[in-house]
Amino acid sequence: MTEKPIILSASPVAADDLLGDIREMIEEARTAVATAVNTGLTMLYWRVGGRISQEILKGSRAEYGEEIVSTVSRQLELECRSGFSTFRHASP
């Protein structure tokens, strides 16, 4: 069953303005939520990397660092689902 559109008693121009404003508010909210999530995830990954660097690598770069990150990634992916898989990247 399809729903009938709500007919606003105001003029068609006012109704279009209202709907346009609501659409804009929705889009602004979606953008704000996406920005907040991206910021939160970036900070999370930064803090995780800092802990690995401090506690396991002791602040230095190690040959086995990639293996450590891969192992931690597999364990977190099992517990936390997506978002913690590793990916290959070019070394600087």
C-alpha cells in the first residue's frame, strides 16, 4: 500500500520552501554525523597506533611491526567485526 503525500494547506510555493528547508536540514545532519564518525574513527586509529608503538615497538620501528599489526588486526576483527582489517600500503 502506498502512502498518500501530505497536502499542505499553504501555498505551493510555501510548501516547496518548507520541503526544501527540511531536505537541507536532513542533509546537514547527515553531513555532521558523517564528519563526527570520521573524526572519531581517525582518533581511535591514532590512539591504537600510539599504544602499539609505545607498548610493543617501544617507540622504534621494527621489522616485525607489520606482523604485529596484522595479528592485532585479526584479533580485533573477530571481536569488533569490520573496520580493523589491515591493508597493504606503499612504504615511504
